[in-house]
Amino acid sequence: MKVNGKTVRDPEHWVDLDRDQVVLDGRPLQAEKKIHILLYKPKGHLTTFKDPDGRATVYDLMQRLDQWVFPVGRLDQDTSGLLIMTNDTDFAEHVTNPEHHVPKTYLVKCSTLLTDEQLERLRNGVELRDGPTRPAQVKRVRDSSNKTFFEITITEGRNRQVRRMVEALESKVLKLVRVAIGPIRINSLNIGHWRVLTGEEVRLLRKCGGRRGAGMLRPA
Ligand code: URA
């Protein structure tokens, strides 16, 4: 292999296909084109490549795609909503690293009526076994006779975080949908379907976040 004109025999030699000129067996190698997909994951599908028990995975929904992509973060099996799939590792790191504070918004149906004080506790941060949660944005959407629907925007993405936050209030999540990642909302995307993110959407997501939570969405 030749890297920038020099012969390299070390199989562990790192190359950056965006910057280095790599020639293998006389033919130039090119970086695969970056692709960013927005998938509306249905409840029941696993965020994994293959399930030993043969359960449905997000890849079953993407058979039309001829490029290898991986999920940016994960959603629980019982959670539906937006999941980005990409082959762009830098982009994925930006969106998932909690230090970058990229906000993720969830619509929650919980098993009890929540008081304003309980919603305020979610806003201020609740104590979980892995430490207190960061301040969150919380908006009551509606109450039915004995259940509350609310939207919550968090910037961490710990394991089962929203479910555990609601359990800390002595309630339970009955339904959880991720309705937005940063400024990108579900809008008219149908459940089980996907689309390619536009260049502008990718740019907005890359800009989104920031250590002090800049870019955090104010629920409408
Ligand atoms: N919080 C949860 O509890 N589950 C998810 O899938 C995502 C966020």
C-alpha cells in the first residue's frame, strides 16, 4: 500500500481517507460517502445488528439501503421514535457524547397523574442510582382522568434514563416516543420508515449542543 506516495508495510498504520492519498494494488482507495439516516423506530424493534433470539431489529427496516450504517445511540426495545443511523463516526460521537449536551426530546405517557411539583422535580433533576440528572425542560401536554402526558428534553442519554426519572416520582412510563433529536423533529415521518437527513439538518446537528447546553430546544 502507498500512503501519500510512500510505501507502507505496517498493517496497523492509520490512514485518514479524507486527507491521505491511499493506493492499494495500484488503485486509489476512496472514503465511503457519508450518509445520515433518520429512522422512526417502532416499539418492539431492537437497536442492534442481530438478535440471537431472532427478534426484529432496526436493520430489518432498512433493507432498501445498500450502505453499512450503525445506530447513533440507542432506544430501548419498548421505546419508539427517532433514531439516526450513519457511517459517520465523528458525527455519531458529537450527537451521543453527553459532554456535548445535544438535546433529545421524548413524549411520555405515564401511569399516574403528575402534579406540578412532580414535573418541577424532573426539571430540577432527580436522584438516580448513577447520580442526579441534569436540569431538563418539561412541558405538560395533557392529562386524561388518571394519566399525564408530558414532553421532556434531556441532554445526557443514560441507560433507560427517562423511565428511571419517572420511576423516581413513584410513577411508571406506559409509552415513550423520542420526538426530536436537537432541532430535528419527527414531523411527517411515518412509523417504521426512514429518510436521508439533508445537508442542512446534518449541519444543524453538528452545531447543536455545546458544554453549557447551548442549542437546547425550548418546547413550543
Ligand atoms: N430513556 C429511556 O428510558 N429509554 C429510551 O429508550 C430512551 C430514553
